[in-house]
Amino acid sequence: MGNRSTSTRSKGKGKVSGYEELVQKLSQLGLKAPKKRHYSGTPRSVRTLIFKLVEELEKARGEGAGVGLTEEEIQYIIYRLRTIYGDPMATSIVAKLSDMLKRRASEA
């Protein structure tokens, strides 16, 4: 039984680099990472799921969430949505599209 405890601890130590990788990926996506103590207490299957979800989020953001719009088309949508006053959803979409254009400009 003593060996089992030791092997469990060594697995946890091996996941430190996994935590650092997660922090880095979440930071690049503009998301807050969990505290290290919360991460180390998470079962391996949940950690795997988290990494897969982060990878999918990276892919979706890299592809513009699957929307193949040109910059001109996005600017037109922003222009049209700005004419809708008092609609919180339109305001939210305008903000997201504006952020997308800023990210594209900074990556270019």
C-alpha cells in the first residue's frame, strides 16, 4: 500500500509541466487558469478533457469559429449592427467582431 501512495505522488509531480502548459494556453486565449492546488487535485481523466477542450477552443479561435468572412464583410456587419440601438445582443456581437478584427490585425 505504501508503494501505491508513492506512485500516486510521483504522478502528481510529473503533471507540473502539464499545469504550466495549461496556464500558458489559457493565458494566450485570454482566460484565467485555475490555481495549481485545484489543478493537482483534479483526476487525470478531467485534466485530459480540459486539455482537449482548450485545444478545440484554440482551433475555433484560429479559424474564426468556422466563419469564413472577409474583413470587409465583418466591417459591414459591424456597421449594420451599430444602427440597431438599444439591442444588447447587437452590441455584444459588435464588440466580439471588433475584437476579432483587432486580433487579425495584430497577427498580420
